[in-house]
Amino acid sequence: MKITDLKSFIYWGPLRNIFMVKVETDNGLYGWGEAGVASRELALKGAVDHFREFLIGKDPRRIGALWQEMYRGQYFENGRILTGAISAIDIALYDIKGKSLGVPVYELLGGTHRDYIPCFATSTVDLGPGVVEDAKNLFERGWNVIRLRPAMIKDGVDTLTFEPRESIAASAEWLINVREELGREVVLGIDYHHRLSVAEAASFGQMMPKHTLDFLEEPIRAETPSAYRELRRMIDIPFAIGEEFSSKWTFVPYIEEGISNYCRLDICNVGGFTEAMKVAGWAETHYIDLMPHNPLGPISTMANLHLAAASPNYAWLEDMSEETVFDPSAFPGKPVLDGNKYLLPTEPGMGIEFNEDLASDEFHFWEAPHWRKRDGSYTNW
């Protein structure tokens, strides 16, 4: 079996572009993969086109060897664009191999550890008026792990202003209210999306009584592990970190030094199944559970289901179905959500397709919000 082509497809989803890669072979089998790095799809396509030049003619079943060649072949290793493209190709290669052997991808990874995949939901209401009722509604519908959004202090109609100190003060107050309403049973977390400084994140953690939060996700940017070490010394809330990491090497201090307590692994950024399983096993040796990052498309979700099924150290998968509803005709075989869990796929390979006729004819540029403080300085989204 030989690779005959790599094709990139972009689909305009409910929130943003979805970037997918199809790997085709000479015996008619093909595989689908998805890349992260939303809003930089043209760069992803360029990377895939470069890899295509030397992947055509290769045996798609030699996945590990092809991963090494893609990652190391240009000398300048790593970088989110390159590993995003590699991730999509790697996932597609596993899809092909599973189909060729007639088994789901998780069987290639050692088989299943669980009968279904537990998930967490994210409230669609920012911390503030209405969030208690929204969280209570999610809990009553069976969601026992709920992630909340920070309070947004808006100046009139300007939604792009973000003042961290005002946000953390309001967020802490409302989090206390949510915890008091829902009790101890529910798992509560908040995603600050790397918007805070070390001092701001420390103040936020110190504002809340013990066991208000079960996890604090990405409070600060992760380029400098020493900043997280300092923050770790100042607050004792479990951290959920890793959604931006683009290689197993980036995870080194976060796993080895216990900086991260939940591994926010993104299979569409870290290098596909080949690297995700290595990070998962490594995290297992430090008793760190996976909590995969999954805000993308149905192919990403399906890849995460196979990863979660085959990983003993697993907590919950991020589910965005409260916000994103994909056209079922675009993704035949898409994952099946049953209450607060996904059912295991049973078809050979990944078990999902993409309707190429629905790919975007014209590229739509999408930018993440560019936020500023009131003084005009740029701050993170």
C-alpha cells in the first residue's frame, strides 16, 4: 500500500473554520485527520503541501517512521503550524491502518479501558447574573463536571475590553455562589484562557474559600514554566494545563515537576495519536489524568474518543455541543453524545467521514477576538 495524495479541506463550522486532511492510497483506502491552530488554516495548508511532496509513495502503515520524518525532516523542529499539520496527517494514517485491519483505532492503541467516554460541559453564561441558574440547569440534566467562564466586565457595547482585576473579583464572588447552590458533589472548574498575570492569578485563587474550585485551567501563559512554578507556590487549586503544547518535549516540566494536575492534551496539535499516547503514558507515571482539549470539529472529537478509550489515566473530555451544532450531513458517522458521555465508536478506523461536497468554496478569514485593556494595551483573549 502506498500514499497517492494528501488533500486539505476547510469547512466553515458554527464558530470558525475546521481544517481537515485526507490521505489517499493506491488500494482505495483513505483516512481523515483534523488540525488545530484555528485561524491559521492557510499556513496549515502550506505545511501539508510541503509534507505531501515526500509522503507520496510512502507506506502509510509505517506511522511512527513517517512521524519522525515529518517532524525532523525540515531541520527546524516543532512549531504549532508544523505539528498541527503533522497531527492531522498522523490521525489520518491511523484511520487508514484501522480500516485496513478492520478494527477501530483504539484497538491499535491497546484496546479499551472503559465502556464510554465521560465529558464535561461548559456554561454558555459568563460568571455573573444568570450563571447560577445555568450551572444548576446543567447539573440537573446530568452534567456532574462543569466548567465556567470568567466574568466579563464590559464598557457599554464594547465587548473587546478586558480588565483582569475587575474580572477576577467578580468571578470569585459568583463562583462561591455557584458552589453554594450546587454543593460539593459537582466538579467545578474555570478556564481563564491564559488571560492573567502570575500576581492576578494568585489574587484570584486567594479570594476563594477551600474547595470552591476543583480545577483552574490555563490561568497564565505557558511559555515560561518558572512562572507556573511560582504560581503553584502561592495557590493550591489543581491546574489544568497543556492545550497549547505542540510536542511531548513542551510537557517535560509540567509533568515531571507536577505543575499540571490535569493534562489538557490536544491531539490535533501535539502530533496526533503517535505523540498523544506517549504523553498519556508519561502522565500516567506521575498519576496525572488526561482532560483533552476539544473545541474543534467532529473529527477531533472522534480522535479524542479513541485516545480516551485506550488511556487508563483519563478524567473527562471537553464537550462543546452546548454551543456547536454541526450539520450531520457534513460528518457522517459523527460522535454520539448520550447525556454526559460519548458512546464508543465501533466502525473500523476512526469511524467518521467528511462530505467533501460541503467543503468551503471560498476561504473565510476568522480571527480570534483581539482584546485590550481600557488604557489601550493589548491583552489575551
